[in-house]
Amino acid sequence: MNSTSRLDSRLGPNRAINVPVRAAEEYEVSHLRNARRALTESEAIDALRDVPKDDRIVVYCSVGLRSARLARALQARGFTRVYNLEGSIFQWANEGRPVYRDDQPTSKVHPYDDHWGKLLDPRLR
């Protein structure tokens, strides 16, 4: 796992391939830069087909559950620098870090559902 501050300062979201483990409707609301959406392991393998196995890959979802599973699966497939973003996009956005829709900054994040959406700042929903 990597914290949002560590990704932002050390890895830099522009120096990693970001893999949102989110459904299309979640992704369309917002995502991190350099995103290649993949909800399943097979979608991730397709999305990362041209990525060397030692490139930095950051996976995230809403709070970290789906991305943790995908991170383990990618590591099992031989990717050596896979990081699960601690707190995922909710924490990232709650801290005021940038999210994008169609390569344009936005202030909205899909809340996933009523239960988990409570972790997202209401101004971002």
C-alpha cells in the first residue's frame, strides 16, 4: 500500500500508470491522470499489455477493497512495482488532490454506493 501523500510526492501521479478498479460509470465521473480503467484481472492485463512488468502501476478504487484484490493478481502475473493506493480515490479527493474527467479537472467523484459514499466529502458527490 502507498499513502496518497506518498503517491503525490514520491511517485507522482504523472510518473505511474494509474489503474482505476472502478465501473465505467464511476470512471466517467472522475479518475486520476494516466488512467487505464480495469474492473477485472483480464481487463487489467489487456489495459497493461504494452506496459513493462517493472513499470510503476498504482491501482485504486473507491476505498481500497477492489484495488487490493487486483494488486495481488497483477503481482501474481509478474508485475513487480504494483502499489495499492491507500484510501483510494475517496481519500485522494477528500485531501483536495486533483481528479479528472475527460482530461479536464473536476471536483466530483462517484460515491460508489450509499454506504461507502459516506466516506466521501459531500461536496465531492
